Amino acid sequence: MLSCRTHTVASWILQVLAAAILAQTLFFKFTGAEESNYIFSTLGVEPWGRIASGCAELVAVVLLLTPRAVTLGALLSLGVMSGAIGSHLTKLGIVIKDDGGLLFALAIIVFLASATVLILRRREIPFLGAFFAPLHGMSCSTKDCSR
């Protein structure tokens, strides 16, 4: 069984990783970089889809780095990355403009990091915390942790 401290450290490492990747892509979305324009034009939602996606990612970054709102940030980033992964698998393809699949890989990393944060903090998910309470030994809450 992992200690509460280990869960907290692992969660924060994953939160910062996901937030850093999301924050890095914001520059390209908000400045209308050629690659972003290509992606959202291909999806048929340029410029509003690009701007809305950037706003959602910005909110996710802030929430992921706000201790009381981590689970909401992880849920939001999981949703946004589900859309990105779905777009890659259906309309865009894995490789975009000779990037070697980098954008797809980053979406997968953010998705997995966010999902793991949600698993580690599942008792903190609004309206679902009580549902996960019977899963002892997999998560810790502040009541369980004396550190």
C-alpha cells in the first residue's frame, strides 16, 4: 500500500507535467501558429475551435495547479485530450505536418497523467467521492493521513 505522501508527490508530479504540456501549447493556439491553423482548419472549426480549445486548456492548467480544484482540472484536461486523441485517430492522423507524431504523443501523455491523477485523488471528485470510499488501500484522504 502506498503512503499518502507518495500519492501526493506522484499526483503533483503528474499535475505539473500535464499543466506544463498544456501551457506550452497555448502559445501556438493563441498566436494562430501555422500548425494550429492547419489542425483546426482540417477539423472545420478554425478559428473558434482553436480559441475555445485554448481557453479550455488554460482553465485546465490553472485548475491542475490549484490544490482545491485539482480533480476538476484533471477531468477537464482528460476531456480536452479525449477530443484531441479522437481527432488524431479520425480526421488528422497521428503525424501532423511532419511532426513525427509529437502532438499525438503529448496528448496521450496528458491524458494518462490526468487519468492517473484522478485515480490517485478519486475520493476528491465531486459527487463521486462517496462512491469510491469502499476502495480501501488504493487511495488516501486527509483523514487517513497524519503527515
